[in-house]
Amino acid sequence: TPIGLHLFSDMQKSSMPASFGDISRPPNVSLVLHPVAKDAPANWVVETVSAPGQVWDTKKARVEAVIAGYHTSAAKRSVSLVVAGKTVATRAVDVPAGGRATVQFDSLDVPYGFTRCEVRIDSADSLADDDVARFAVERTDPRRVLFVHEPTDTRSELYFRSALVSAAEAAFTVESVQVSQVSTLQPTQTQYAFVVLSDLLSTPAAFEQSLVRYVRDGGGVLVAA
């Protein structure tokens, strides 16, 4: 659009010289390249870390790290999991020459709230900055889900709960109620992660108004027919 072209033109004027000739070096200036090192140094790194952003069950949380060696011979490296500045577990891993190896920690015991964590290897070279990879984890309790169903529907909640647990592990707990019991319920975001209306014939007017307020405040409602 003309507006977009105008903005792009303004960006060019503010960040580019008037002509490419202004970029060239003067005749009395020469460019000399200086090699940083004659040979590529051996370097061990914590290449990647896979860790959950949120933890509900600390015993089921897993941390996986890839340890890589560049211009290195085969060796055994010591890998540590550090939580809030304290080493909580250490594993030994065999890394092939110039290759990679994976190490896994089978639990992540962190306190409630946000916690700084890191995976660190024993320093075996002069490049220490990449011997550690840092990440943060938040521990919370499982969120509640309100599941509303008809009195005659005795199976839907079981199917939904099984699917939810298999997909999200222990992130949610399902609170199942019959539609005849929701007249006095006023769901809020602090109470429920979301509300499920499972194949309902109708809902009490008071509960409908509560759901409208819940959605307007940022809550989510899943209607399954």
C-alpha cells in the first residue's frame, strides 16, 4: 500500500546512507583480517535442554539434555541438574568423538512458584560459558475443570476425564456435577480453568448469567453436543 511504501522509505532514509558509495572505504584505509585461533579448540557444550515450563507432579517431570563435543575425542562427561543454586542430581554420560549424547533426569523437585534451574557439565575446556544451560520452571497445583452433565448421562464424564488426563497428564482435576445442581454455582477463573457443558438439554437462568460473566472475565466454556 502507499502507506506501507512510505513507511519503508522512511526506514531506509533513517538507517541507510544516501548512496552505496558512502559505504566504501577511503583509499588510505585497508582491511586486515586477524585469525582468532590457528586451530579450532576442543569445546564441550550443553547444546539443548528439554524441560517442562510448568510442573504439577514433580515425580513425573523429566529434564533431558543433549551434550555435544566439537573437535573433541571420546570422553565421559559429568552432567548435573541444579535447582535454585543447589545440585540435586548428577549423571555420567559417554560422548563419542565430535558427537552428541543424551542424558535424562527422571524427576524435577521444585518448590511452588517460579524456580531457576540449570543443566551444567564439568568444565573440560577454556570456553566455560556454554558449559551451562539455564531455564525456569513454575510449579502449581492442578487446575480444576467444572464438568456439567445431565442426570442420566453417566459415561461422558469418564470419557472426558480419561482423554484429558492422557493429553495433559496431571494438569487438571475434573469436578463433575449434574445440571440440576448448578443453580447456585458462580464459576470464576480462580476456581476453574474452564467449564464443560456436556450435551445439556437446558441450563438454569442464574447459571447462564454466571457463565456469561465468567467468559467476559476471560474464562473458557466448552459446549459438547
